[in-house]
Amino acid sequence: MLMFFFKNSVYTPGFWLMCLSSFLFFASFNMLLPELPDYLTRLGGADYKGFIIALFTLTAGLSRPFSGKLADTVGRIPVMVFGSLVCFVCGFFYPWASTVAGFLLLRLVHGFSTGFKPTGTAAFVADIIPVARRGEAMGLLGVAGSLGMAAGPSVGGWLATHFSLNTMFYCSSGAALLSLVVQGTMTETLPKAQRQRFSWHLLQLNWREILEPRVLAPALVTLLCLFPYGAVLTVIPDQSGLLGIHNKGLFFTCYTVASLFIRLVAGRASDRYGRVPVLQVSSAILAVSMALLALAQSAAVFLLAAVLFGLGAGLNSPTLYAWTIDLSHEERRGRGVATMYIALEAGIGLGALLAGWIYGNVASRLPYVHALSALLPALALAYLLWTTTRQRSAPSIN
């Protein structure tokens, strides 16, 4: 299978360099996630755990319209470089954030990294991959990101345990720097006729530049299906401890391995069967996984839920990317991707905030968090089924 991908001319060196850059980028900030709740607690901010993810996603979401516009005007690579640079700087400064307010401010700034880097990445890949292979390409790119998400928590936990939290923070910064270096070897894909020199007026937005109307359907599904992820990031480290699982990154490792597996074997599923049918299946799997988490009284059920969550997310993510790009106007591709990412950050941020509020460090409330998280992808499934039914019942025009 790997030889097929490397021999196929569709996948250029630029594509594989982008995969490497994404691996390093996602490893960088995911390295921190399992340890941050305890770190914030030691600073005296136990009641603010929901803000660890919520503040990060707030600035990521707010910056999406800007990154989308800049990707369509200045270029894909400058947008990616800025995102990786923010990740590098923030990782370096975590050891100096010795107060709750300083830590939360740093999380707020750190969010700009994912507000920029993935927007440029998705637009870059869409530029170099033909539409017939787009779902497969997004799946492969997702494999690289998922590998980073899998390696990050495990490596971060190992560094924190055997060395120190500061070592973990500096290694996170180093991974972002390597991602930045890789981007310096790539060639810009935005046509020269569309490129402009950066100027501050490009940061002035009107309402039409914030959202791309063509992609509102995938954006809605994204918001509903990413809500559980924000909730999981907030409460799973504590739930792991309550179930006697000492490695707080184990859930995320199982989730990511399952996500990798499904992306490899079903990367072209949405290219073959359509975006909406694949999203229907993935939404159903996500809802079931959250229901299992609500019922989990043992490590076995807990980790089974992690596997199902990974399978659902592994089908969901590349399909949403591909559907969004399919619907985007070619000259507004960055804005279309940014719109989908705004919905993604809103879903993750709301999930984290509501999970932190409902949980409130009371173990008996965890099932309520997961029950709400099951409801949202179930609503996405209902919407997708309604969309299919409406299309079938629409009169044909001869």
C-alpha cells in the first residue's frame, strides 16, 4: 500500500513534506494536553480546567477569517509559517507562566497557531491534489496529523514523568520549530496572479469575508461532531484517573490508533460512495462512542469507547475537509476552509466550556457530560438524513 502511494504521481514531494510538517505541528501542541489540567490545578486554577481548551479554540476560531483571507491573498505558506511560529514561541514560554492568569493568557495566544497552520495546509493540499483523489489525500494528511496526535501525548507524558514539565514544554516548542523548518523547503501554490504583498489593510474584514455561504452545510456538521472532542479533552484525564488508568494519554493513544487505521483502509470511501453517506456512518459511530463513555464503569469499556471515537473521527475529519473544498469557490478556497474551521473551533470550544461547567470536578456528573456529547452527533446524523431525503424528493429538471 505504501509503495502505491509513493509511486503514484498525484502525491508529489510537496505533499509528503506537508504531511511531515503536520505531524510535527500536531505533536507539538498535543504533547501538552494530558498534563495541562494537573499543571493548572497546581497553579491554583482547578476550577478553570474548561478554559484550557476553550481559550485555545476561541482565538483559533476568531483568527480563521483572517487566515482564510490571507491564504487567498498573501499565500498558503506564509499563513502556515505564522501558525507554526506561534506554536514555537508559546511552547517556549509555558515554563514562565507561573500564575493562573498568565497560563490562561498563554493558552489564549497559543490558539492562533491552529487558527493559521491548518487553514494554509488544507488550501495547499487542495491546490495540488485533483478532486477525484481529494478524500484520499485528506485522509493521508489526517494520518500524519493523527500520528502527531498519538505521539504527542505519549511523548509528553514520558518527558514529564522521567524529566520535568519544563522539558516537555521545551520539546513541544522544538517540534513546532522543526515543522517551521520543513515549511521553508516547500513551494508556494497560490497562483502569482492572486498573490499580494502583506499589508495591514488585508486584516480589515467585511461580513462577506468572514463566512463562505457555500460551505454552511459541512460547517454545521463540523460544529455538531466536534463538540464531543472538546468535552473529551476536558474531562478524560480526570476520568482516566477515576478508573485507575495511570497513563492519562492512553485514551488518546487508543483513539488515535483507531483513527489512523480507518483513515488508511477507508481513505477513499467518500471519493467512492459520497461525502454525505460516509458522514452519516461516522456521526452514528461518534454518538455510540459517547454513549459508551457515559456508561463506562471499567477500563475496558472506557478504552472501547476510545476506539469507536477514533473510528468515527477518522471517517469524519477527511470527509468534512473534502466536502468543504468541493463546495468552495476556487478563488475563495482559503475562506471556505476557514469557515469550516470556525465551526470546528466553536464546537470544540463549546464542548470544553460546557463539559467543564457540567463536570465541576464532581465525578458523578461525568455521565451527563457524555450524554450531551452523544446528542450533538446524533443531531448531525438527523440533519444528514434529512438532507438526503430532501434531495431524493426534489423534482428533477429535464
